[in-house]
Amino acid sequence: MLKQILSKLPRKSFKGGDAADPVLNGNNSSNGPRNGALNVQGAGLASGKSNAVKRTSSAVFPTSVMSGIEPLLAFKDVPNSEKMNLFVSKLNLCCMTFDFSDPSKDTSEKDVKRKTLIELVDFVACGPPMKFPEPAIFAMCRMCSINLFRVFPPHYRTNVGGGENDDDEPMFDSAWSHLQVVYELLLKFITSSALEAKVAKKYIDHSFILKLLDLFDSEDPRERDCLKTILHRIYGKFMVHRPFIRKSMSNIFCRFVFETDRHNGVAELLEIFGSVISGFALPLKEEHKMFLGRTLIPLHKPKSLGVYFQQLSYCVMQFIEKEPKLASTVMRGLLKYWPITNSQKEVMFLSELEEILEATNMSEFQKVVVPLFWRIGCCISSYHFQVAERALFLWNNDQILNLIRHNCQMILPIIFPALERNAEGHWNQSVLNLTLNITKMFHEMDGDLFQACQAQFREDQANLSSVAEKRNATWERLENAARLQPTAAENVAVLVTPNATPVP
């Protein structure tokens, strides 16, 4: 039976040691002397309309030197003892790569490869008759490395990080029809009960994980979604790799914030980290707290915050729910990176601030009440009505209102000037109505304090008027004195250059 299987293999086959080692060691196979490099460019998803134009992407794939491939036997045609050998043979056959920029090129070979990949997916999903041995794991990692790990050219990322208002359509990879099946096979393989983590960790190692993380910068959202699921399963199954995965993801975030300001997969990586944080044991390790302060909070800085704001806010709230004492640390971080000149980001910050305040206890709230409400007061008096309105909406939250009521003596003197200036005539009627309602609310909380703040505000305004009048009077005296000065030529100041040549 083994001879029958081997007879079906193509006569010109791969040399396992030559082709696999560079890939699994982290080197791109397209750099080898036997492998060329080609640009894969083409249309995205197939469409029935002939005039539909879609943006496409390009990526550098390793190219095989084989001229053709032949189909192998079906798994049902071989005994259980030979199925694992057939599995490895099919994986070696799927190491062939093709140029997907030309749909009419190598159509039969592409079809054979796709059918083989689907057959492999079904075999792994149904459960192999035995545990995957090391040769099978090696062959799987080698096949995935050759088909998935590729380089994104520099021009591929020119429009990345434009922010939440970027109207550009996402790029779709022309090779997705076969990449999707490879990703599905890798996912089934990792989640299979026939794969033992203690054996597979030798091949699904740090280099393999780093290459997977590099693929998160793909422009194709479908690929990033598959990567998100696969990396999450790897994190769950290979406990030995968990610290390395967290550290590598943190490095990607820091490089994005402080160096490149461009990355396509921040939202997906944060979504993975959200589920990771929920599994942290209490009390939190110092490593996890450092990640919050040095990585998650600085992620509020980039201008493209809107792309991943929901996932980032979820991660931050997971930390606060785990350890409420971190609320004051997070709010100080938000105040540090507050977007003074970006109204859209200010609205997002205020939304996140409301969620944090809902989960904040009294002692943590009192640690930041003064700088926090000084910033909220600035937002209340903002001429951008969405910022002012969102800040005033904080008083509609019962939990936040309770915190404010117990700290009214500190809060009202800080924000009273902003409320009074709005009440004197804000251009937006909604902001004006909200301001009047909150002013009435503070008057009901503590009438004496309200009267004292009002008197202090009027006194400050009078002092400001007095200072302005004195300044105007001083300028008038200076102007009058200037008019009385003679304008004779001898009294006019002349600039003399020390080394100037005298005129004869």
C-alpha cells in the first residue's frame, strides 16, 4: 500500500531539509537560491458586475520550482496505519505556490491543490485515528509557512492609519481563495485533540508565532479575522508560549504608538487581549499592571484611535473590574493624553471616562477629582457643541451623580465658572438647557455653597474688569505721551552699523 501511495507522488519532489529549515527558522523562503519572488496582484472578491472595481493588494509569495502536481489517493482508500503517511504526502504536495494575479494560469494545478487542502481539512476535522507524530506536525508547519508567511511591500501600507474617517476601501488579497482554506486547516489542526501541545511546541515555536503576528498587518480584514481566531487558540493551548505572546503583542503596540503610527491589526490584537485579561488571576501581577500603564493607556494617543477604540476601552475596563484601585491610574493616563485639539477624540475620551467612573469607588474618585473636573469644566465650556453636550451628559448617570453629590464642596467651585459662562449665552440651545438643569441641580444640593460660588465668580469677574480697565488706561497714557514727543530729525533713533563705510 505504501508503494501505491508513493507511486502517486510527482517524480520531481521537494527536499524536506532544503525547503523547510529556512522557513521554520524565521527566514522568508523567497530569499533562497532556489525560490524566486513574484508579486500577487489582482481583483478582490468576485462580483457579478463587470464594471465593479475593487482595490487589490500585493504580497510577495515564495514560488516553487515544480512544474506540475498530481492528485493523491483519498484517505478512505488507505488503511488507518497509512493515513498519517498520506497526510504528510498531501501536505508536501500543498507546498506548491502559484501566481494568483492571472486566473487563467495553472488552473488545473490550482484546482488540485484546493481540493487537496479541503480534503486535509475534512481529515483533521473528523479526527485522525492516532495522535499527530512529529513528522506530521513538521510538515503542517512547513506547509503553512510556505503558503501564509509573506512580505508586505512598503507601498502596501501607504494609506494605513488614516484614522476613523478614512474613506478608502479595504484591500482584498487575490490569493484569498486558497489562503482561506490554509487558515481553516491550521485552525482545525491546532484545535484538534490529536495534537499534543508538548510535542507541537517544538515546531509551533517563537519564530512561528512572530511570523503569525507579522501577518496582522495585512490589509485584508478577512485574513486578520482568521489570524485572530488562530492566535487565540494557540494562546489557549500552548501555555508555555503565553508570556512570549503577550510580550510580542506589547512590542507591536509600542512600535505602533511611538514609532510607526501605522498598523492594520491593532483592533484584532486588542480583541485577543481582552479575552486574555479576563482570565488573569487575582491579585494582578506587576507585569500586567505595567502593560496597562505602559501600553494600553498610551494607545489613546494615536490619531487613528477611532479604529480600535471599542476594543481598547473594553481592555481597560477589564483591568478596572479586576482591580478597582487601578481606576485612578487610568484616569490620570487619560488626562495625560487628553486630545485638546481633536473634538472627535474628546467625545470618545468622555465616553470612556463615563464607563470608568461607573466602576470607580469613592476613595479612588477623590484621588483625581480636582484635575478631572478641571478638564471636564474645560469640556463644558467648549464651543464644539458635541464636546460640551457629552460632558454635561455625565450628570445623567446616577452613579456619577452620587460621586459628585458626596464631593460637591470640591467640584462646584471648579466647574461653576464654566456653567455660568454657558448660562450667559452658549450658542447651542441643547447645551444651554443642559447647563441650566445642572445649575439647578447644584443649587438644590447645597444652596449656601452655590451662593458662595456665585458671589466668588462675580468678584472674580469684577477683578478681571478692573484689571482690564487699568490696562486700557495705561495704554492710553502711553499713547498720549507718544503724541506729545517732538518729531525732529535729531530725536529720531538711527541704526548705526559698527563696520559701515563712511560716505565721503
